[in-house]
Amino acid sequence: MLEIQTKHVEPEIVVLEISGKITLGTSSKQLEWTVESLVNEGRKKVIFDLAGVTGLDSTGIGIIVMSAGKLKKVGGELRVAGATAHVEEVLKTTNVDRIVGLHSTTVGAASGF
């Protein structure tokens, strides 16, 4: 099951701490809805903290890319932090790292945001 915890970091950065699997299924829709809600609230700086993510498939990749696109459309940006070896490998193999910045920590992702 996918779990998402929202944290706010100054200045105006939202960190979504995600744990579980971002894979095909209804629980992954929750991440899409969360990003959509943040965009509707006027939030433009979002970090996905993937340190707790244990699995990622094409659905998860699609959600990350789509989220980055939604934020970019409103003048914002998505950054990814804490991806473990397997998840990071999937993001690099699929060239997602060319769309969103990958960082080892949320502190690193927030730097210069």
C-alpha cells in the first residue's frame, strides 16, 4: 500500500514523503490527486521523497513525469530525493532523471529551489 505524508519546508516547498510501491493500482492515484491538489492550492515547489519507495513500475514513472509536467505548466518544478538503488536505477534507465532533478536527500533537493 502506498502512503504519502506531506511536510512543508521553507520557503514554500512541499515535501511528499512516499513509502510503499508506486505501481499499477488505485493507491497510486492518490499521489496524482495529491499533486493536483497542491497545484490547485498554488504550490509550485514539490519534492518527492522516495526513500521509502520499494517498487516502481511504468505507472509510477508516468505519475512522476505527469506531475513534473503539471508543475512546469504553472511555473513550478518537481524534484526527486532519496531514491534507493533499484528505484534510482529505474529512473535513470527510463531517462526520468532528464526530466526531474534527482538528489540523494531532501535537503539537497531543497537547496537552491
